[in-house]
Amino acid sequence: MKLAHLAKLLQIPLPELNAKLEEDKSFVWLKRQVDEATARQVATLDIKGIYQRKEYRRQYPEGEAAAHIVGFTGVEDQGQEGVELAFNKELGGRTGSRRVIKDRLGRIVEDVGEQVPPVAGRDLQLSVDSKVQFFAYQKLKDAVLENKAKAGSVVVLDVQTGEVLALANYPSYSPANRQNLTGAQLRNRALTDTFEPGSTMKPFIAALALEKGLVKANTSIQTAPGRITIGGSTITDAHPHGVLTVSEVIQKSSNVGTVKMAMQMQPRDMWEMYTQVGLGQRPQLPFPGIVGGKLRAYKTWRPIEQATMSYGYGLSTSLFQLARAYSVFARDGELIPVTLIKTSVPAYGVRVLQPETAQAVRHMLHLATQSGGTAPKAQTMGYSVGGKTGTAHKQEGKGYADRKYRGFFVGVAPVEKPRIVVAVMIDEPSGGRYFGGDVAAPVFSATVQQTLRMLGVQPDMNVKPQIVVQAVEESF
């Protein structure tokens, strides 16, 4: 009778419990890490040979908001996912050891050899700001649900220190309750998933054209009749624009204007620019499953591939890589190292662009968020922002799905003296809107405002009660 009651308390089938008790061992676990109420009930049964041992159990106060960063440990307190896995050795420390001789009653009578003292695990303070992380996660979750999307991610970087302030993904999970989890829920999509970045690549083409002296910001480019044919394939704009300046090509996200700049360059020049900002390379971040995306060798590019790569098709990147690449514009031409560990030391990067080039492109990114640009919904009350929308068809088999998209937005704020880069990706929105300027830019706006406020950055614009401007439909 008592065993039946025990089986019920431990939620173990009675035959399984009996099998455990009949094992030919001096010690066997019946169940680990039961709650205190259950433990007290088991103790009152007073079954001979059943003993209890207290164990520590991990708590996850940030819950699902930070699950993909923190990860979790197993029952033996070994890291299984996330930072818990990446820094398991440092967090866990090292057990000590002692060799002894015992008498027949089990009493220690003599030490043998030297004792090895235990080494405590070291504390680890992440760069992630729990408030920024929670807010970004909530805004992302709202956007995914509102747009009936499959998933989404947000990355927030502090461009002064290179610290990762937030790395949010939805759907998520509770690290304290991991029953029936799927691989899709466990993935830190911002680091492990790659996609074609679409129009977010256009500012790098404009920057390269400026660096090489091929154009100036006010150079006119004829984009009429809104299409261009290369190698038998036709590239089009969402709407014909006619003559645009280089700044307007970025503001209105013209494929034709971008391709006309790109085709004046050697493939190697474009490849070097993309490589210098970290594309095609695994980020130097100690995190399980992090990927580097794909950037093919320039010698294999056909003209049409060079053209499509200029507006983000034919290469792949993670959202994290994209956010770091935009630090080049935020840091006046420097690509900075990034860190998940808290630091107060300013980051020093590698120069990729001249300061004046980065500043000119930043002005173009600012125009993209103004009236006549593709992302007025990225505007933030009190802070100037600049960024670029991206909308890309999802790959399906060897081609592209007609009605499956990813919408993203990557930007910097404040524009004149950037403090943060924020990147947002919404995967497969199906609620009727799918442009990055519609589904991702609002998440960027809310995250920027909250993050800069928390960092104590003073507003650089007059606060307007409401922002209403006309958006331009993006070419992709």
C-alpha cells in the first residue's frame, strides 16, 4: 500500500518503481529534484530504505525573455544550452580530491598522497541588460503575434563598448519547465539562423561607391524605366522613380540605382567590402551553434550574381552579423569587436571606411526613416534614427516561395552620435503586411526609445506627440 502511494506521489508507474527497487545495486535514484511538499509527504510514509538527499536547483528569474541567452543546466548542473553550456567549465569550477585508507567499519585511518583542493567556479556578469532584453522580447513577441508570423529576433549592440545589450527571440520557452520542447524553440535564431539580407546590403554598395570616388551623395542616377536587364534577367523597382541621387537610391531602396553603382565595380571590391564587415565569417562570440553564413568567392560570380548580391540576394547572414556590420556606420567607419561579457572599456575596431563616408551613409539612412523613405515607422520620439529596411522572398527548395517573406530593419541611433545598433527580423509574417518598414521598423522604434532612455542618452530631437508621414514601398 505504501509503495502504491509513493508511486503516486513521485508520478512513477508502480511497475517501474518496483523495477527500480529490485535493481541489484546498493543505491538507486527513484526521482530527483522533487518539490519540498512532495518530499515531506514521502518522509511521512516512513518506508524502510527510502532516503532523501537535498540538492540545489537552478532558478531562472528572467524566464522565457532571456532563455535563449542563459540556456539551462541538466540535473547534474552541467550546462546544456546557451551561456550555461558555453561557460560551463568557468562556472562549474573544479572538484577537489583526497585518497584515504578506511578500516572495515568505514572509518578513515590514513591519508594517502597529496590532497587536491577544490576550485570554486567564477562569477560571470553578462553584458546583456535585463531590462532592455525584457522590453525587446515583449515588443518582438507582440509583433510576431500581431503579424501572424512564424518567428522573430532582435539584436541590440552598444557601439561604444561592443556589448550585446539584448538578444531576443520568439517563440521562446521557460528554462524551468522544459517538457515537450522542440528544436525550433531552443534555437537562438539571431545567431544560428541565416537568411538573404535583401536591401539591407544597399548602404554598403553606396559606401563602396563613395570610397572609390565613383559617385558623391548628390550624384544623379537614371533609374527609369524602373528596370534593368543583365545577362538575360530583368531587375525591377517596386515603382519607377526616374532620376535619383545616390542618397535617394538608399532612401527609396531602388534596386536599379544600386545595381548601376555595383556594376561599375569589380566583383572583388564588393567581396572585400562584405568580408571586411564580417559577412561569410563565424562571429568571434563564445556561443553554441553560432554560424557564419555564406559568401561565395568573387571569382565564381556571374554578372547577374554580382547585381543581385548588391541588393542582398545570393549571400546569407545571421541577424547578429548584420547588426555588427552596421556598427561600421555607427562608429564612423570602424568595425568593432562584440562581447557577451560586461565591460566598461571602450571598444577599438578595425577601420573599414573613411569617417566622412560612414557619416554620409548615415545621413542616407536617416532619410530612409523620413517622409518619402521606406521606413517612417522606425522614427522614435525624442531621438533621431537612421536605418535600412529589408524584405526578401524566402527560399524554398531551389527557388523562392511566392508568398513567404522575411521583413527586417537595421539601424543606428542617435544619428549624429550613435550609441546603439538595433536589428529586427520578422520571419514569415502572414497578417497582410510583410515589408520590413511595416513589420520590423515599429519594433526597432520602440526598442531604440526604451534602450536609449535606460542608458541615460539625452534626447536630440523635439518630442512630437505623433509621427505621420508617407512611406515609399520598398523594392526587393
